[in-house]
Amino acid sequence: MRKRGLYHLPALVMAVLVLMAWAATVVANPKERLEYWRQNYLELLPTEDPRAARAHAIFHRLLHAAGQKPGVIPRLYIIKSDPLGISVPIALPDGGIILSKGALDICYHEPARGDDRLAFVLAHELAHQLKDDFWHMQFFQAIEASKSQAPQPSANLGGDSPHRTAAR
């Protein structure tokens, strides 16, 4: 009778693992999904800026050369603004590549070298996707978290501490 219960243990363990994986997906940071960026940032369309059109053409040429990771469809989304005032290229785990207008400005600062610089940036972000390397997402999340927290005065660096007030 006791042996029979052990046969159910692997199924129970598997069910728990599946639930944990599902929970991790549900509570994942929304900024790691292209849909978040589409909902919160306006797209710089190729019809609005010829550099955006060039970026899409370069991106597709790079995809043809680099290939794709199974199950991930790389997509380029160019935003009109720089999140947190930082010009960004960001690779997202779901296949999105975010590029800000500020990044285009940097690449095309010298127009003759713009396509080459942009190709380098986009290839770099595609490499992040191909290698499941998303440490940069954690970096930007840490910057955002530090900016959203109000600075707290340290009791040791001035201000009125109970000891100083009593001594006055």
C-alpha cells in the first residue's frame, strides 16, 4: 500500500514545478515584454523618420545573417522618447528589440557612419537574445528603482538626531 503512494510522488513534483514556472511567468516584470513598450511609448514610424526606415531594413538584414532562437521572433520597436532620459537599445526575452530615437541620434551623429554604427548596436542586441543574456534589463530596472525612491537623510550626516537636540 505504501509503495503505491510513491508512484504519485513524481507526478506531484512535476505539477508543482509546472505551477512554479507558470507563476514566474505571470509575475515577470512587464517591461520584459514588447507589449509593455507598445502600450507606454509612442512608436517612431519609418514614415516619420528615414533613419527609422533604415533601422528596420538593417534589422531584417541582420536577422537573415544571424538567424533566430527557436520559439523567439525578433521584432524591432523604435520609440520616440528616451525612457528615464537614457538613449536605449534593449533586448527583451520575448524577442522585442527596443531602440530609442536618442540611440538613432547617437548612431547618426556622423551620417556617413550611421548605418554601420546602427548595425553594430542592433547586432549586439540580437546577440543578447540568442544567448539569453538579459543582465542589462536588471541594470535598467535598478536605475529606475533608485530614481523612484525619495532620498532619505542619514541620521549620521546632520539633521536633528536625538543626541544633538538634547545637547543644545
